[in-house]
Amino acid sequence: MPELAEVEYYRRQWDPGIGRKIEQVTLHGEKRIFRGGKPGLIAQTLAGAKLLSSETRGKQMLFRFSRGDWLALHLGMTGELRVEPPDFAPGKHDHLVLFQKARALVFADPRMFGRVQFHHGQDAPKWWTDLPPEVGSAEFTVKLLSAALARRKGAPIKAVLLDQALFPGIGNWMADEILWQARLDPRTPAARFDPDAVRLLWKAARQIASTALKTIGVDWGDPPDDWLFHQRWKKSGICPRHGTTLTFATVGGRTTAWCSSCQPPQAVAITALSAVGGSGCSVASRKPASASIRRYSAKV
């Protein structure tokens, strides 16, 4: 499933349409991505409206239109946004298309695990404003994280990182990256985190989210060479720090990769990296982020 950075990348794909009017809307209203919504109202209301702005929050994105219209999209497992020429003929997986004079803004989702929501009003919908603060926001504080861990004392930290009510936008590969860079065992119960470990986790989460948004989120580029990212989906993957073969197991219901040497069992507040996110090592072999993320999303 697309994570925080991939969602940001796809949000940007509709940027060419900002400031332009929607001439026509076509959609597959019977498809389940419109479940609980009113597709007919979307088609009728957005025609003639102007796309004003967009933003992401976690794994969701929100598009604001003139006349008080709001469109929220969740990509699910296989959703994507793209731009096509204005004479574009939608295919069977192109479930929502907003036509402008110079382009067509397309939302496609082959497996239809995504979702389309619509709201009319001068303010953003409550179901959007009630979403938890993003990891990189000022509202995501050490105090907030400490309180969240206290509520999930018995859960392994990997499972806590995947909780979208606590870490919106963080998915499987980002959770593994955070724990590897913070040198924390993914199986460690949240109750064992002392204040130093909480701060270390907070710092790693924010820095990794920030870097991912600046690389993958901008142009689908590669994260830094010394990230676990480039090794974690190889069966013979190695730790970028010192070459130890990675350990793979199911933690928190998801396939998890970690290094048994620098993420020892039950380790909590071990010595922090001077700069979380830089290991000083490089990975010998790399795969493009696009291929890696897609393969990972499909298998894990």
C-alpha cells in the first residue's frame, strides 16, 4: 500500500490542474471506491468548479475546489493519480476523471481498495480535520508519542508504528527503516521504552518521513544509499552498516526486516546515532525506488 511519500508523489500529479476549471466529470459510480458516497452529486457539483489546492495527511489526500467543494482520495493498494490529454478516453480502471480544457485528471485503481469521498461546505470536512497529526508536523511531539506508547504497552513497537491513528502515513517499509535507523528491535514491547528511547524513536520517525517526502515524494527518486530501504526486500538482504544478513519474521502481522546485530533483542535506550538517518556506509547494489516500492507493496 502506498505510504506517506508515495501519496505525496501522486498528489503532485494533479498540480498542473490547479487554478483551472473542471469542464466535465466522468466516473464509474457503481464501483466500490464510491461506497457510502454520492457519485452522481460529485459529477454534477464539480463540473464548472475550479481546482484551488491540495494537501496530504498520512495516506489520504484532499483536493479543494471553488464553491465550497472538497474531494478526498485514498489510494488503497493500487490507486494512482495521473494526467492525460484532454481527449483521453477513460479505461475500465479509470474510475474518476476530471476533464479540463488542457488535460484530464485521472484517478485509477485496478483493485478498487481505494476510496473517494466528497464534501460541500466552506470549511474542510470534519472527517479530515479530525485525522491525527502527521509525523512531521509541529503537533507530533515527544509528549504525544509518549502518551500513545503508554496506551499500547503490550504491543510490539513495529505494530505501534503501523497504527494509522498514531503514525499516519507510516507503512511497512518506513516502519522498518525507522526502527533500523534508531537501532531498536521491532519486537520490543512499547512498555519498555524509557524517555530516551521515546525521543530517539520520535527523532528517527520525523527525519525519515522528511527525507522520504523530499526524494520519493517529489520525483519518485531513491532514498539515501545507506538506508535499509535498498536491502529489506531481498531474501539475502544485508545490513547497510556492516553486512550482517537481515532477519525476517512476522511482527505486528506484517513481514519485518531488521539487523540482529545493531537491533539486539529487548534493546531500548542504546546509544543513539549522532545523526539519525546517516550510517556512514553505502549499499553496494541498489534498485530504483519505483520498482522496489511496487514489488514490496504487492508482496507484503
